[in-house]
Amino acid sequence: MTKKAQVTETDNNEAFLHQCLYFTTNRLSRAISRMADDAFATTGLAPAYGYLLRLVVAKPGIPQKELSEKLYITPSTLTRFIDKLEQKRLVERQVKGKTVLVFPTEKAIEIEPSLRAASKELLRTYKAILGDEVATILTQSLESASEKLEI
């Protein structure tokens, strides 16, 4: 087999990666996660905690179940996130019957503008790379695909 034939065979064997939604979305996820980590670094919180906290500040007393649904994470993962935010004295939980409500603390309300700024920085960063139109279309396409694939 010639060297050129070997390269072509290798390319064909690897082509499936670049045509695979699983592979490409994980690749995209790693890239955007790095950008998000950089944008949120100044807040002292990971992006997931920052977005959760923004929801709690926007709707004090939000049910834990609603947070889980809005963030598309399992209740057990959300519980761990809230435990961590409670340790940092950023949220408080109140139990009302079978419902757990989550409230922001004063400290959370104070840092919310920096969380909003981090979100805007992330948006600005990836729009600068992708362009406004591509970023918007990609976000809308991924949102639509996610809705269709969630069963």
C-alpha cells in the first residue's frame, strides 16, 4: 500500500468522527466550557453555579424542582449544587410541605451583577469568534435539536 493510500484510508477511518453529532457536540462542549470557565473566573463560581444563582436571584423562593427543570439537570445534581451554594452562604432552602424553595442571600444579590457580567463576557467572546449570526443560529439549532432528542 502506498503512503498516499494509507493516508486516505486513515482519513476515511476517522471521517466518522467529524460526521458524528456525539463527537462534535462533545468537542463543542469542551471548547465552550473553557470559555465559560474563563468568563466566570472573576466571580469565584463555576458557570453552572453562576447560572443557577442568577435564576434564584431573579425568582426568590423558586422551587428546587423548577430549577432542576430549567437547568436540565437531575434533582440529585441540583441538590449537590445547592449544598455547595449554601456552604458559600449564597442561598437558603426552606421546606414547605413536600416542596423545597430556594432563596438568595444578601451576598448572592450583591454578586449577581458580576454573574450577569460574566454571562455577557462569555456571549461576547464566542460571538467575536463565530460572528453574531452563526452564534445565534447555532444556539437556536442546538436548542431545537435538544428538545427533539430529549425523550
